[in-house]
Amino acid sequence: MNVTTQHFNTALETSNPSALLETIVEVPNIGWEDIGGLDQVKRELQETVQYPVEHPEMFEKFGMSPSRGVLFYGPPGCGNTLMAKAIANECQANFISIKGPELLTMRFGESEANVRDVFDRAHRSAPCVIFFDELDSIAVQRGSTIGDAGGAPARILNQFLTEMDGLSAKKNIFVIGATNRPDILDPHF
């Protein structure tokens, strides 16, 4: 092995592709064995997320369109993040974790750009599971906030829904949202 190849291999082991540098994209090391109980939930997640990622040709063969996302509901600390990481690990998919408020900014149009950026990163690192924690901060019912900052919450939600609508089975991107306030989420979400 020549010196150049050796240097390249060393660099390859210690660096990430440039598309993955902007955010933490990982394949988590948490599996089903780390989660006690919840057998029915695990089975449903396998059917909804894992099977379409591992066997997209079967869905295409039968003309089925797999689900592109699920919503977790529960109080803080009930294991939503753990469950999302476990399904990403089981699929050997990259995992992007975002807290909803991280996407919000004061500048006009920047929050929508943040949403686009998250989905762009997911496209570049597919197969990918995107986990949106505190989803109620960006998917609030349109028109429900008083003095809604010039319609910013509605624009953010519209951008999020547009990105979700653009997902297809071939892109191998799955979205998991988590909230403890499903009553305030937009009904179109």
C-alpha cells in the first residue's frame, strides 16, 4: 500500500462526508433490547418504518405507498427519543434529531429555510430518520395564535407540510414527531 492510499484511508476513517458536517447525523447504537416492553409499539414501528426501508421493492411491486411519518405522544421522559433512535438503528438509517424550537428564528423567512435545510440534510444522508421533538412548537394550528408574528407559525407549518409532501418511497426518509400537546397541533398535520 502506498503512502497516499494509507493517508486517504486514515482520513476516511476519521472524517464524515461534507453533507453530514452541518448537523449531527448518526446511526444510533440503541436497539430494541434496550427498550423494555412496548412489544405492540415496536411491531407497529417495524411495519411502518423498517419494512419500507429494508424492502422498498415489495411496496413498489404491490403498488403500495409506505407511510412517511408517525407521531409519538407522551409526557417528557416517556421514551420517545429512545424509541426513535432504536428504529433508526434497526433500519441502519441515519438519525437526525431536532427540537422544534431550534428551527425558530426572529428573521423573516429564516425559520422556513431552517425546515428546508433539515430535509435537505436528510435527503443527502438517506436512508434517514428525522426526529422532531417538541413538534407542537412548529406545528401549531394555523390562525390559533394571537398576533402571530406576521403569520410566521403558519409559514413554518406550510413549509414543513410541503417538505413532507415531497417525500416519496424512493427517498427512504422517515419523519417521527413527538409532542406532549397533540390538542394544539394543526389538524392537517
